[in-house]
Amino acid sequence: MRPDGGARMSIQMDFTGKRVWVTGAARGIGEQIARHFLTQGAEVVGFDREFTNPDLPYPCVTLDISRPEQVEAVCRQQLAENPKLDVLVNAAGILRMGNTEDLSVDDWHQCINVNASGAFYLFRAVLPHFKAQRSGAIVSIGSNAAHVPRTQMAAYCASKAAVAMMTKGLAREWARSGVAVNAICPGYIETEINSDWFHTEGGQKQIKGFPRRRLMDENALDAALTMLAGPAARFITGTLVTVDDGQSL
């Protein structure tokens, strides 16, 4: 107990009895996040456009988050089947690269529709549930690209900046609802999306330009996720937590 009689708040490492939804859970960062919550005892449901690994240790639901009508229908069905949801992690995302004159309009729209609009559609779909139970945590996976411009990545940077500002805006809008709305802004984590690049001469040169000259491990976000998804976030909302190993310094 504290001197004032209050209980000390520690970071909860046990999510037993909690139900967690993770988008982008078919592979990469989303899969790692889903597996992390499983190790903490949570009941996890993974969402993605396509699942090719039949051995994922959690239920997998096909969902294209860029389609608002599909998001609404799938979320409604999931909550009808099991009206319990404690944590939503928006981890789905895509990367479209190219200079302004080379990037197609379709690539621009895909990047914005999945990374930014998709997150908004999910927010809107789960809001009635969270408001009714007056509790819940939403953690979006943004990027340090939200505040650090990157060459040939204007669409991606814009989409992640939108996620960052949406997080703050919705946290303010839902301030009295009992829902914590936060985002993690990672740096580069080696995944199947970028692995080929980082094994090229140019990719190795980029890594050497980072202050610590390394990529982050796949579990680099686990501690921040645990904090923001649990009771430690009781007084944290509208916050962007940068976890990038100093890459943006």
C-alpha cells in the first residue's frame, strides 16, 4: 500500500479471462501480438484478409478492414456469438512505396483505406460495446513514420499520421466512456514484409544509420502492449508511445 492508503498499480501480466481482438493477425507483427496475449492467458481472436497458416493457435476470422460494411457485419456477428471484448489491437497495415510521380492513385487509396480508414471503421464498430460496458482498451499500431518523413513513403507516413491524430481525437471524444485509446509508434522491426530489403546492401546501410545499428526484435512491443491494454493504462489515454530503439533520434 502507498502512504496515502491507495494500492500500488503494477503492470498486469495476466490477462486470464480477458478477450482480445487483434487485426492483421495472419503474420508479422499482428501474429506476434496475438501470440503475446495468448501467453498472458487471454482469449485471442485474430482477424485478417487471408490466413495461410493453418496452425495458428487462435481462432481466425476473415476480414477486410478497408470495407466498412464488412467490418460492421463481422464485428456484430462476433459480439453476438460471444458478447465479451476487453481489448482491440489494430495491427493490420500495408506499405505502398514510390515517389509522388510513380505512386499510383490506387496504391495511395489502398494505403489510406487499410491503415487509416480501416482503423476508424473498427473504432466505430466496437464503440457501442465498449460504451455499454464502460470499459475497454484500444491500442493501435502506428509508426514513428507518423512524425519522421521517409523517402518514397508519403502515403504510408500520411496514413500513420492519421492514426496518431485519430487516436488523440477519439480519446478526447470518449474520455468519459471508460475506454482507453492509445497507440504505439514502432520503428523498424524485421518482418517478412521488409526482410528482403534489409538483407540488401542498401538495407544494411540503412541499419548502420540507426543510433544502435540494429533492427528491433519481434517482441519489442510486448511490454508497451501489456501496459496499454491492462489496468496500468487507467490514467493513460490519447497517448502515442514511441518504441523505436532510438531510430528516430
